[in-house]
Amino acid sequence: MLKKERQAYILHQVNLHNKVLSSTLSNEIHVSEDTIRRDLYELAEEGKLIKVHGGALSHSFNEVHFPSNGVYSQSNKKKIAQKAINLISNGMFVLTSGGTTILEMARSLPPQLKATFISGSIPAILEYMHHPNIEVILIGDKISKNSKITVGLEAIAKIRQMRADICFLGTNAIDLHHGITENDWDVVQLKKAMIESSQKVVCLTIAEKMNSFQPIQICELNKISTLITELPPDDPLLKPYADAGIEVL
Amino acid sequence: MLKKERQAYILHQVNLHNKVLSSTLSNEIHVSEDTIRRDLYELAEEGKLIKVHGGALSHSFNEVHFPSNGVYSQSNKKKIAQKAINLISNGMFVLTSGGTTILEMARSLPPQLKATFISGSIPAILEYMHHPNIEVILIGDKISKNSKITVGLEAIAKIRQMRADICFLGTNAIDLHHGITENDWDVVQLKKAMIESSQKVVCLTIAEKMNSFQPIQICELNKISTLITELPPDDPLLKPYADAGIEVL
DNA sequence: CGGGTTTCTGCGTTTTTTTGCCGGATTTTG
DNA sequence: CAAAATCCGGCAAAAAAACGCAGAAACCCG
């Protein structure tokens, strides 16, 4: 088994179960605990997980591990949220993924907006619930404690049944060559389904995550209708994407 | 159980109940009191809680002396929760409804319990998510904002597919003649489905709600396996229910 | 193709961490 | 004041981590 492959597996396990033991992994993958430890060390260096004595934990355990004021790059995410909200009009069916950018959008929805929001992200759902005029449809299935969304075949099947007007994706990595990519297999499956079920696909991302990529591909760039970042639409960084036929806001 | 995991659990408990006892934690997590004490010491060093003789207090407890949340009859609900938890063992599939009594139960689940919890109640799901060893299955559908649970045909269909070992119902009204009753049509449909899908049906209710009824019937008394109140099992108020063949705890 | 270099992995040894336990000191409680 | 509960410090065993090393595989480059 290749190193990268192994690390991807470890990461998947952490995201799924919220914790892993070095000894368990060593047995599962049939490599020495030293190797596992070295893998965990590297993954911890990259910030993908938290290494502790005896194994590793997912980030969701240390909730206050992020910058103390809360969400990373929050002011940028607010800008993005504002632009995204302009795309929503009354009566629409809106699919959303998880992630802090989406959460920021959920918080900023104008109170008079009447629409139906569909999501499997628990934090997002909590925000939608507080909104006076929004109908909320929750996608059910097994909950991934790490990403706080529902994942699994049931969830995917349910999304496939939907025909949404618009779909907002919090994006982890976007790149001209690889399209949108992620590091969690389950999340990838969900997002793929969401894209297929929506008339219009909107990617929300902070500029920092642009032109980077991760192991698993969600889709090529041509599936994306609109790209929203905190930058002005004419920023040179966005030019290649506009040239690729994507509406850039 | 990993050290960090344990400390996260302790912190969660402190923030939830505003106090913890070393002895209780030691029993719950199955480690020596010495270990608990050392954990408390470390957490206190980090300023996460205040260590006192015999246990620890939450920081917020000092600042505001009356933050005790507004749940009605909470101490009674804790008693009920404790009795209910004794019915759950490792590996079980557990269906739960919504309601503050169920929520209290969710909060009090011992950390070493490994089980699968299935629910459409958002607040309950949030608690289950914090638990280190519980798998959470979320029932999806349209969210009823006022009861904070998912309701609708999809949810009912999904519950019907389940075969749970046990089902806990937060009960609004129970009565010898009318059985269990409710005032929300959607909730009634859900609870009916839950009863049908479970081997064992447990009703949780505070004594105050006993011998009252509401407009819509969920089921007759004979569908109920067990009734749990804050009263001792031999309380005369409970006699008629025991006589009706219900196990009373 | 071949030789040198880098990377990866496993093994033995040493070091550190974690945890439970014990005896004596300290605090709490009735 | 006395009994019970709790705390503290030290100790020891077990588990895990760190370290250095060496063989094997992969890679690079002329």
C-alpha cells in the first residue's frame, strides 16, 4: 500500500469515527506502528488531524482550536455570503452543502426571503430553522461527526430525487486543471449528487483556496455556473476562470 | 479511551451540568479517580474549569449564579433520564422522539456506551453528536420549526424501514382510558411509526402529565412496554398502569 | 544501463507518558 | 472531635513515542 493511499485511508477513518488508535490502524493496514506514527505526524503537520498519545483525533474535538475570534477569514466570508444571497429569489428551492462559508450565508439571509432550503449540514440547518420565512428540508442519514453533515447512500438517493433551482457549494479547493476537489470521500459523493440535481451550481470559496487541489475530484470546471470569492470580479486571479466560461462574481 | 477524548468529555459535562464529581466521572468513564483528578488538574491549569474538593465547577457558574436553564421540572427529568438509560445496552439500535425529557436523557448518556441512536429531533441529534461512541442516524424530511423535529411522509417511511431494539417516547399526555395522546398531528404520525418499528416501547413522562389527555391519540396503553416517571415504582399513582400490564420503573 | 542518492519502512533501544495504587496528610461533615 | 472522604506525592508497570540505524525500494541523471 502506498504512503499517500495509506494516509488517505487514515484521514478517512478519522473523519468517520472522530478518533483512531495507532494500534488499530497498524493491524488494519498491516504496517508497523512506527509507520502509522510517522503518518500521523505528517498529517498533523498539515493540520489534517490532531495527534495525541495513542492515536489521533479529528479537529471537531478541539472546537476552539481555530483562531479565537471564531471562523477563519470571517470578514471575507461575509462578503462572499452577500454576493451569494443576491442569487436567491423568493420561491426558490436551494440546495446547500456544509462549511463555514455556507454558514455565514445562512446567517445573513434577509428575513423577508421566502424560500425552501435543503441541506444535510447540521450547523446550516440550525441557522435556517431560526429564519422566520424559510422552509427547511433536512437530508437524513448517518451523521459524520467530523464534518457535521449527513453522509451515505440514503442521503445521496434523497438528493438525487430533488430538482433544485440552485446549489451552493462551500469549496475546499478549486483549480483550473482539476476542477473542484476534496479530501473526504463521503463529502465528494454528496456534492456530486447535489450538482447533478441542480439547475445552477454556485461555488463559494475564499481566494486563498483557489488554484489548489486535493486528492478526490468532485467535478470539472465546466459543471460550475458561478464562482464567488471575496475579490472583485475583475481581479486578474479570476480571469482564467472567467475565460473558462464561468460567471464570476 | 484517549486522554484528550476523556478531557473533552469532562469539559462537555462541566459545561452542561455546571458541575461534575470525580467519583461520578470515574464510574462513568471507568478509570481511577486519580486519573480524573489529574485530568481536572490539567483542565484547571488551562483555565477550562474550576477544580474544587470532590470534583469541578464550570467557569460560568462563578460569573452568573443563576444560569440554570429554563427547563421545566428539570430535576425530575434527570431522574427519569437515569432510569431510562439503564435500559440501554451496548450495540442496541435506539429510536428516540423529541422533547426536553429525551434531551435530558441524551445529555446523561454514559460515555462508554456504544450504540446507534436514530432520531429526527434536532436538539437530541446535537447531543448525540457530542458523544464519543454513539453512531447517529438522522431521520430527514421537512423540519417543523416549532417542535424542532423532522415531520412528513419521508420521515415516516424511513422509520418504518427501521427495526429498533427500543424506542423512547417523550410523552405529552398519558391516561388509562385514552392511552398516549398529543396535540400535533405530524408528531402523532411519527410516534406511531416509531412504536411500530420497535421491539420495546418506553414512555417517559413527568407525573404531572399523567392522567391527562389531548385531542389526538397515538396508541392504546397496551402498546407500551415500560413507563418511566420520577416517582418510585410503588407510588399509588402508578398502580393502575402496573395493573394494566405495563412495566413501571 | 549503472551508480549514486533519496525515500520509505521496520527493528532494537532508550526515553517519555500515562495510569493505577499505596500510605500519609488534609479537608469535609455530622 | 472523630469518622469518612478526598487529596497529594511517590512509585512501578505498561504503553507509546522518539531515536538511530540499516536494508530495500524508488528515483535521478549522465
